[in-house]
Amino acid sequence: MTIGTRARRSSKAQPNSSGTRVLALDAGNYDLKFFDGVGHPKAIRSVRYQLPQGRDAVSYSDASPLIELPDGSRYHFGAQAYKYRRQQQTVVENKVELSRIHLYACLEPWNGQTEFVLQVYASTPDPGRNASAIREQLLGMHEFRRNDLDYRVMVEQVEVEREGMGAYRYAKQLGLIPGTGYTIVVDIGGGTWLTRLVDEDGEVIDENVMDRGGAYELAVSISFDKRLSTILGTTADPSLIMDGFRHGHSYADTGLSWEEWLDEHLEQWFKGIFQTVRAQYTPYMPRVTRFLVTGGSTHLISERLGGHRLFTVMGDPQFANVRGLYLMSSDTQLCMTTK
């Protein structure tokens, strides 16, 4: 079920704007990443809490925004959502159905304004299955409140790219892709992982999308380990373990850590991914000149790939895809102006 009300198809004039804003949006299972070409891409933890009507919100910020829809429903995103009793985790939901509210969470004021025209460049693991639904949710007029500011945004264009191909575009700009041969993009995220086999012309000639198997699966494995659950007195929360992957492998503020025995779980998870990759692309391997490893969970395995000639691990891998999506917007604008 889609959250909130549909985007308003308004007959009013478009918001006043000196131009059109471009936003690259990579709404992942762990983080919502977004980039408008200014500064460094930003991220909001992909967890939220829906506040009951009689409940006051805890403090909010751009990193943990509070969204209010026209029907009065309110959603608190980001790390602050953990301060409520129960949270909703994108990693265990259908994030396509959350496309609209994820966009709202990522829309900060533009040049001090909250009324503007917007073009969105998004990604999804399977555009053939999900691109139409994403466009349907995002195109049109949107009116909502974010952090006590009223927004009125006309989304006039939505482009949906294969997830992982943004990272490929960005890597190519950085000179990390050989001029000949095939590249295998391995994008390891919070909920999913996927691969794309790309030829030297940048065309995807084979691919594999695993709906599960990302870092959340590793977190679930650790959550059932008795060395952690016995001390806690209950099964650990996989979402808190995922947070711990980026914070010293510690479980919330308990002081407990699984770092000493992480490799026992990590080895199986790592082998499961790369054995699948190797099996799928065996016929192409003689022509593969690069494995490009990217995605928000890459840091868990980057040390294991060091020193392998064919492997390149993206720097700042969490944001590589959204950077490439923004490059895609520049390519589109260039094509439009040269027609």
C-alpha cells in the first residue's frame, strides 16, 4: 500500500522559479542518498516512524526530517526515528511504494525557496518492473510540509536508471574503466545486491538482481548468534546491527561488539555473493577486464578485495551511484540542447 495521498494533479500555475532544479535520488534500503550538484551528496537513514495524532515529535533536522502530508499524517525519518518505541525499516518493505515520501524527505530548500520545478533522476534495481510505478508516484504537483516549511513542488520529469549504472558512469568519468573488454558491476546494498555485465560501449548485456542478500542478510545471521543474543537476553535487532556495521561493529549503546567473530559470518556472506557472480558470468570471464565493486555495504568486504588486479573498489562507494545519476542529468541536458 502506498503511503499518504497521491501527488496533486493541480491546474494552478507552476511554482515561480528562476529555473528548474535537478535532483539525483538513490533511495536505498539503508540510506536515502541525494545530490543536486552542490557540495557533497547527502544521506538520511532509511528508517521512519509514523506519529500518532496526539504524539509530539522529537527534535528534527535536515538529517532527520519530519514530513507532514496534506491528510495530516506525519513521518519522522532518519536516526531520530530510533527515539520512538517502534520504527519502520525500508529494508523489510517495498521501497518502490515509498518513492513519494522518500522524495519529500530529501527535498531541502533550493536557493532559500520551497516552491520550485524539479527534475528527478532516480534508480531502481529493476526498471522494467518498477520504473512506471516510480514515475506515477513522482510526476506532478506535490504539496507537503517538511520541518515546518510548506513545499509546493512540480516534478516535471522523472528518469529512472538501472541501479549500479550510475556508479559505472561515475567510475568511467574517473578513468577507472578500461577502454576495452567487459566490466562487471557488483553493487552491494543494504537489502539487495546486484550485478551488471557491461560492454565497452556501456551497454548492459547481462544482469542479475538478488532481491535479498545484502548487508541485512549478514545482520540477520549475526542477530541469531548466541554470543550476542545470550548477553542481550533476546534476539538482536538486525537493523541495529546494520547501524553497527558503520559504527565500530557495536550494538547500539550497549558496548557489545561482534567484531572479534565477524569474519565467521562475513566469510559465508562474501563467498555466497562472489560464487554466484562467477557462476553466472563464466562464459564471459575471458573478456572481463574489470570488476567494479560499489554500494553502501562495500566497506564490509573492501579489505578482502585489495591487491586483486581485476577488482576496483569505488572510493566513497555509498554515494557513487547518486553521483553518476547526477552526471546522467548533465548528459540528458546536453542531448536536449544539441538536437
